[in-house]
Amino acid sequence: YSPYDPIDARYRLLHPIPITARGNHCSEHPYGIAAYLPLYPKGTVITVPGYNDNIPASVDDTGAMIRKAQIKWIEVRFPTHQEAKEWGVKTLKVRITYP
């Protein structure tokens, strides 16, 4: 996902600097993970094959669908909407490191 998705354009007018659920500014932290936060305590990092040069990323956000459904998928954040679209939807095995 990207915090600059055109679907969120109205929200972006009111909140020009996207901030994650854990308070990170997306401009300073362009790569990160959105997940169901109760399953992933603060400090959880996930390594996703092929994402961000395989550098582990922190779970710092949650999406509306993730919150509502309390599902166990994750979403990886990209700095641009185009990069997110190019990544697409994937099913991968990831490495989760809990604090």
C-alpha cells in the first residue's frame, strides 16, 4: 500500500502528512508494515522476501480492513502509489521477529 493512494485523496487534503497508527511520519519512514496491531506488539519486525532490499520493516500501521476483520495478513508500505501497484498482491513466507 501507499499512503498516497488516490482513493485517500479527500483524507489527504485534511491530513497532508501521513502518519502511521504508531505515530511514524511516512515521509521519514517510507517503508513499513501494516498489520493487525494486537497480534504484533510494538517492536515487531517482519522480513518480506524482495521487499525493501530484504531489510526488516517495523509493524507500525494498520489498515481499515485489517482492523475491521482482525485478519492475519500484512500490507507492505511503499513511498509511492506506483511502486505499490507494481508490487501488487503476493502470497509469501515472511520472517517475524517479536520484541
